[in-house]
Amino acid sequence: MNEDIRYKIEHFGDFFVDALSCVVDFAEKSAKGIVLSYDIRGLKKKKQECLGGIGRRIVEVKEAGLTDLNTDDTLLRLIADAEKIDRYIESYEEEKRQARHGCNRKVTHAADPMP
């Protein structure tokens, strides 16, 4: 019994450092998640603008009398830009999902039995 209390007292600093590391890790991941949320929101807005540009360009091409949309370089560039934005959004969302996880370490508390 005395050895158990002695062990806990000797290693209390280790327990505290583990808990503090977990809190710091969680705070960093939370901040990263917030930044990624703003980035994702900005990219979605940019994508909407790009899709609007695609729609306007389709109207321009149709009014010009062209029937094959695949030959319009401007339209193809706008579509490629929209796809690129989609890939960025997907990668940021995946990074955000990974950042959501809290502390991956098992924290041993002073009240836990001796390992």
C-alpha cells in the first residue's frame, strides 16, 4: 500500500505533463480546425463564383451560335478550375476530419492503479 502511494507521488509530475500535453494537442487541433473551416468556406464561395462564370460562358457560347461546348477553351479552363477547387475542398475536409481527433495518448491518472 505504501509503495503504491509512493509510486503515485513520485510520478505525479509525469501524469501532469501527460495531461497538459493532451490539452495543448487538443487546442492546436481545434485552432487548425477553425482555420480549415474558414478556408473551406472561402473555397466554396470561390467555387460558386466559378460555377456562375461557367453558366455565363455557356450562355455566351450559345448566343454566339457555337454548338460544341468542348471546343471553347475559356469554358474548359473554367471547368478545370472548378474541379481543382473541388479537390482542394475535399483535401481540406479530410484534413479537418483528421484534426478532430483529440489526444491519442492514454493518460494515466494519479488515481489509477499502478501499471
